[in-house]
Amino acid sequence: MVEELPVPRERSGPEWDDFVATVEVRNVCEELGYGTPDVRVTAETLHGWFQDPHSPHHLFAVRVDGRIVARGLYEHLAEGDTRACWVDARVLPEHRGRGIGTAIMEQLEARARAEGRTHAIVYIVSPDASGPRLEPPTGSGSLPADNPEVRFLQRRGYRLEQVVRGSRLPLPLDADELARRLAAARDRTGAGYRIREWSGTTPERHRDDMAVLYTRMSTDAPQGALDEPEDVWTGARVAEHEDRTNSDGTVLLTAVAEDAAGHLAGFTQLSVPPAASAPVEQRDTLVLREHRGHALGMLLKLANLAQLARTYPGHPSITTWNADENRHMLNVNEALGFVPMGYEGAWKLEL
């Protein structure tokens, strides 16, 4: 039986234990799919995401003999364009083939229809395999057509809309080479923009500009025909988001480009976990369309990497995800040393 679990308010007690068990299901499935423990996350980190009132998360689970063996997730925006939802079903390998994933997806999709959503979106890793390939309409990337998760989603009526590349950058970087490349990038961009950096919370005077950048991330990043809605941010929401992110000891390292008028033209962020043995996650990177063509993306990323090396050395790697058709950003990442670690499909179901 699929049960909806309460998202715990506190990080203790039976509700927290169930939440931790669902995170472990997620981690086992992700690690198997990507072939690296770098994709694991802590329960504390995910708990912060689940507290976001602007993007409610609903958690589901299936137990076998009292043990949680599968996790379901249903997410949507709380305001604005709420037509879309994001769904997810993960089942431990030893419990697959018993209809558990189908039961979870049926419940999630039924809820989406009952709430008037028009389409559901799924992101799921597809391990590489031989045989025929399935390509998205973007024409970029492909997945093994015979993979179980591919066949499962197609049977349910989902359409592959996009392939997303997961990449990894081994650390540390050569300090002299990084300094040389950063200086060259500053020369290439020129004096029209000023790079600013901070650790932790955004200075109050930049919050409204950061809200614009976060909002534009939801509309400007390549998304194929997924029809993901605009997610509108405010300066107050930026501050709330950073407080939740920092609640487990994670630190956001931010680099921004400020134009001549003092407004932010672009940004990039690294999410640094409290444990030095864990990988750093590359969060959003965006240069506003009206400021592109000045090599700001490369400059911002190099400045952020230099800030990481100065302030939080010792982490083994950085992970990041990009649409496979986003060739410009992939070129930047590849030039920095990122290498592919796996691919996932972005799927859409018309409800």
C-alpha cells in the first residue's frame, strides 16, 4: 500500500526516521544509476528543500515487512503558474518487478489530475547500455531504449523531451593554472563588469537582483517542450531560501557580475556541504540574455572556483547537471575539466 508520509518539522523521532529511509532509497537508486557515490545527498540537505513553502513537496512510501523500500515524490508551485507538477518514484532494486513503482505513479498521477495539473514532469537517470537508442525532440543526446525505466515511462504515456548530462570535476585544481585562467578571463571580459563574491547570505542590496536572476533561471535555461512554468522569486524569498540551505551547515558560494549601472547581469553558485569528504554541487549559473557575448559565464565560474579553493579546500569533486543541448554551457564546463558521469531523461506526461 502506498502511504503519504508527513514531512517532519524536526530532525528527530519516528517521522524523521521514515524521512531518512526515503532519502536512502533515493540515494541507492541514484548511485546505481550514475555509478558514483558523488550523487548521494544527506537527509538534512533534502529536509531543507522540503521546507520550501513556495514549492510544496509531498512524500510517499511503500513498506515491505515494516521497512521502507520505495519512495514517491509529488511537487508543484504554490503560486503563479501551477499547471505543472513534478513526480518521482524510486524502488530499491531487490523489490522491483512487483508493481510497486506502478502503484506509486498511479497515485501521484491521480492526485495531479484531481488538483487540475495539466502535465507531469519526471527526471530519472538512465544508465548506459548497448542496443537501440531513444532520442528526444531536441535532437541532442539519447538514452538506451531498452532500459527498464525508459520502457516503464513509455508504457505510462510519458514522452522523452530532453536529455540531461551529469558531469563531474575532480578537485583540487592546479592553483597556478587557475590563477592564470582567471586573469585571462578578466582581460577577455574587459572593464565593463565588476565581479563580486560572497559566502553565505546575499547582501541585502543585491537580493532583488538575485530574485530576478533566480526567476530567469526558470525561463531562460533550455527545457525543450517540458513546459516548465515561470517560478517568480522576490528578495524576501532569496533570504528564506538561503536560510533553509544553510540550516544543515551547507554554505553557498556566490559569484556575480555587476554592470556599470550597479545591477547584476549574471551569477553562479556552488553549494558546499559541511563534510569535506562530500562533493560540492554546482548550482545555478546564468547570464541574462541582454548581457551575453562577453564571456561572463567562464569568468564567473573561474572566480567561483578560485573562491572555493581559498575558503573551502579539500572536497573531492564538483557535480553539475546541464541540458545536453546547452552546448555553450557544456563547452564552458568541459574547458574547466568537467567530464560526463551519466545521463538522465526529462520526461513529460500530458494529464
